Amino acid sequence: MEKETEKFNTNKEETQSLTSDKLKTMPVGKLLFNMALPAIVSMFIESLYNIIDTLYVSKMGQEAIDAIGIGRPLIMIVISTAIGIGVGANAFVARQLGFGNRNKANQIAKTSLILSVAAGLVFLILSFFVPIPFVKLFTSNEVIIAYERDYISLYMAFSIFSIVSIVGAKVLQATGNMRVPMVSQILGCVTNIILDPFFIFDEFLGIKGLGMGMKGAVIATIIGQAVSCAYVLMAFLIKKQDVSIFPKGLKFSFKNVWAILNIGLPTFILNAVGSFTMIILNSILKQYDNGITVLSVFFTCQAFVFMPVFGLTQGTMPILSYNYGANLRQRYNRCFKLSLITTLCFMLFGLLLFQVFPQQIATIFSLNAGAKADTVMTFKILSISFLPAAFSIMTITLLQSLNAGFYSMSMSLLRQLVFVIPFAFLFNFLWGFKGIFYCFPTAEILTLLIFLPIASNKYKRSFKKREQLELLKQGAE
């Protein structure tokens, strides 16, 4: 029992004011606004980049869009790895700072960088063997294969910049520093947007370009990611943060590795299973002329709605984790309710946008008439899932903040593997091309019905145990 109370003790040498102190002192509404707004802005910029990048690529023909659609699952694996490590470090660092264990938080932050570099090296090796055999599973079109060789292979080879940038930003967010992650994201995206047309086309706005096509698009992306990475690392070098990400003083422990993975694994699985789901959907959709194209365009455009929500959860997670660690239940509840309401507002806006203006959105891409009509239909069906998705996203965020990795992972697996994929096959059999897309709203609703009561029960039990430990700590003092 002494070991349980020991982790809540505060080191007297760490009583100086920390940036993260605002997580327990600032009014919750103002705190959430300050924490979430920078992340929302940066993720909004990221979503605009995704759309603009696809717009540029679409000028090369519909085959280029198909190449992005086929290769997207591999990109999602890279990003989900970074986000998994980052979310694990974020939640654990924030909670340990809430406990008052700054040394432990520091060790976790340092360990996260080691994991980031290791992940980047793994993807570098995989870039030589995976992309081309992967794309050949879906098409024999030599143009698409060539595009994939240029885009995905290079993206994976230099993914270390993206991974380190994402993880470093999430460690900073855990301490309450949201400005550096926002600026780094904006710098990377703006760099990418500016370089894209000049690297892709022979001429843009009367200025001679490099005319590198798809290869130019990925090189611009890599340069943007390198800029983001450099800015994040400089933030740790130039100004003393609450924790350090650099290995100096690291006491490497597999226990710390597991602490990160235990929290981050559900997030990784959520995204990685999403990648697997997209692979299966592409395998079903390849039988239809515009199937892969419309799914690729939808996922590009839906980022405009979902990315700001993910930005909101970036601001929400450290607040929830910290206040759970500090046993401040009212602040925890207030933050969760405000975040849920805000998420619902974002999703309602997205629902209306895709239901009322699908034709206008589809028109901005260089699609043939058939693909445009199919895209409009897809927008209307898939956007039905936005409102239940708001509850799913916030339920997963709540479970992660309570260190309930198993439950959030189970929720992700149930939604993707048990519901989305089987229903996609079933609805394709029953109703053909149009029916496939109804698998998403069906899966969201069924998952919520199962996991909302589970999350509610986990929340009550977690805070009850936390309060008992706090009483035990007070008795020991």
C-alpha cells in the first residue's frame, strides 16, 4: 500500500512554478479555450493542406487521386504510430505532473523520443520493400504504380521528421504549452502549400516550376515536416520546458516504454485498424469504376471536419489527465462537458456542410461526371455518421485520460473489425455500390450503444479509487 501512495508524493525540489500549474488553477472554460484553440487552428491548417494537396494532385488526372487513395493506409500507419507514441506520452506526462512526479514525467518524455527515432528507422527499412507490392494488390495500372513508387516510398523513408515532430508536440501539450505545437504545425503546412505547386508543375503563377509531378508533391511534404520537426526540437533547446525530450539523463526502462504504449496503443489501433479497414474497403470498391476515387476524395474532405475535433481533443486530453491525477473531479467533469458540446457543434456543422453543399465540394476536384455524381452520393451517406462519431471520439478521450487503455482499444476494434468491415460486405451484397457506405453510420451507432454505459461505469470506479488513494495519502501524512 505504501507503494501506491508513494507515487503521489511531490518532490520538494520540484515545487517551483511550472507551466502545467495552470491545468489546475485556470478557470476551466478559459483553460480549454487556451489549450484547444492553438491545436484546433493548427489541425484546421492541416486539413486545408490535405485538400489543397489533393487539388494539386488531381490536376494530374484521376489516376493520381486513386494512387493517394490506395497509398493512404500506409500513410495512416506512419501517422498512427506517431500519434500512438505521442498520446501515450501526453497522457502519462500530464498525469504524472498532476501527481507531482516531475522526475517520472521527465523520464517518460525522454523515452518517447527514443521510441520516435526507432519508429522512423523501422519505416525507413520498410520503404524499400512494402509500397510497390502493396499497391499491386489493388491495381495493375502502371501509371498508378509509378505514382505510388514516387509518393509512398519517399514518404515512408523520411517519416522520422513527421514522427518526432508529432511526439514532441504532444509532450509539450501535456505541460500546457500549446503555442509551439500550433506554430510548428502551421509552419510545416504553409511551407508545404507554398512549395507544392512549384515542385509539382512546370509553371505556376507565371513562375517556372520543377515539374516533378507526384515526386515533387512528396518532397514538398517532407520539407514541410522537417521544418515542423526542427521548430519543435528548438523549443526544447532554446527555452526550458517543464520536461525535456532529449536523452541526456535518461534511465531507460521497459516499464516506461510500456507506460507509453499502454495508453497510446488504443490510439494506434484506432488509426491502424482504420488503415486496415480502408484496405478492405478499397479491395471491395476496386470492382467499381469510381469506387477508390470517391472514398479518397471523401477522406480528404472529411478532414476539414475531423481534424479540428482532433485538435480539440489534443487540448482536452492533458486537462483531463492532469485533473484526474490531481483528483479534481469537478474540473474534470466541466472540461469533458465543454469538450463534448464543442465537438457536437463541429460535427453538426460538418453534417450540414456535406448534406447541403456536396455538389459544390465535389466540383473543386478534377473528376469526371460519373465520379462527381458518386462523390456527392458518398458525402450524403457518410456524413450521417458525424454526430455519433462525436460521442465516440470523446468517449475514447475519456477512457484514455483514465488510463483505461483496454476499453478504448476494445471500442476501436469493435467499431472497425466487428461492425464496419462485415457490414461493408453485407451491404455490398444487398445493395451494391451505394450500400457499402452505410456501414459507417451503422457501426458508429452500434458502438455507442455498447460503450457509453461501459465508459460511464469506468469513470465512476476510477474516481472512486482515486479518492480512496487520496485519503490514504492524507492519512499517511
